[in-house]
Amino acid sequence: MTATTWDILLIGGASGVGKSRVAAQLAGVSAESKGFLVEFDDVVSAVEAMTTPEHHPALHHFDSVPDTARLTVDQVLDLQIATARALEPAVLGVVRNRLTVDVPAVIEGDYLTPAAAAEAIREGRAAGRRVRAVFLHEQDPEQILANYAAREPGSGEQRHRAQVSAAYSHWLARQASRHGLPVVECRPWDGLAGRLEKALGDTTGAVLSHPVPTLGP
């Protein structure tokens, strides 16, 4: 990829699916044109540090849950979705700031929702800028479990967390499809950046090799 087809690219996806790696690859678009990389997790940490559960309860759902493994996968998923939706104004704030800078930017994170991405695309279009979005999908919790083990070898088995992440990945994929945003399977790892580029140039939407269930919120 020697030139961008975007001014701002949002890469969403659940935890442990490989967003950071491919985002870093795409941010270094070419030797002549380096992009700016925003890890939205850093923004989330800043927002949480500057707010309180009393004044912004929607941003602090997990504060009162010392061990999420004691909740069901569906219970944790509901809290994660609620948190992501509460963070949508922060996503748009980052995008609006990057719209003022004439440097390609990649924004990646777990809490980027398809709804926020769709709004960012609309605002970018109104500003005459190319804002694009793509969502990575990993449907197998066992693969996410293996990814966690490779990335965080000292944390022990994280099966419950991987199950939550897979469920969240399905939710993001369904929502992205409803907003007409491309969804790309993470595997095979080789060639992922090229498949993202192809998906961004494909106006037909999702490019999954396996269908995503359409039921659910």
C-alpha cells in the first residue's frame, strides 16, 4: 500500500483479534507518507480517569465488578456494549480533531462502535475528507484464547475473557453489517492488510467467508 485511499481510517474489533498489529502496519503507509496512529484505549483510560461513577455512570460499569469472571459471558457483554456506546462521543471527538490535521490517521480500539464509525464517515464527507472504517472479526474463542496466551504469557488461561471477546466480535460484526461497513476475518494473518485494503475499496460491504448471524441486538 503506497498511498492511502483514506484520510482517517477507523479499525474496530474485539480484544485480542490483532487490531494493533495491522493498525501499526497501515499507519506506516509508505516511506514517503507516514500516518498517525491513535490507540483509542489510551483515550478511554483518560476519559475514565477524568470522570466519576456518580457523574458518568455509563463510563464506569466495570468499576463495581472486581472479577468479571464471576459474571456470565452475556452479562459482561452487555456491560461492554453499554460502555462502548457511552464512549461514542469520545470517538467522534478524536475524529473531529484529526479532521483538522492534513496527515493520514489510523484510529483503532475495542470500543469503536459501528454507529460511531458511520457518523464519523458522514462528518468526514461533510468536511470533504475521506473517513473510512473496517471491523476485524474473529469468531473462534479458542483462537482468541491462543492470542491472549501468546500476547500475555504471564496472565494464565483467560478462557472467560476470550469467550466474551468472541461474543463481542459477533455483535460488532452484526452492527457493522447493518451500517454497511466492511467486516474482515482476521485469519489468515498473512495478507490481512491487503484484505483490509480490498474491503475498503469494495462498496458491497462485508467480506466475511462465514456468515454472521443476524439475530440479536
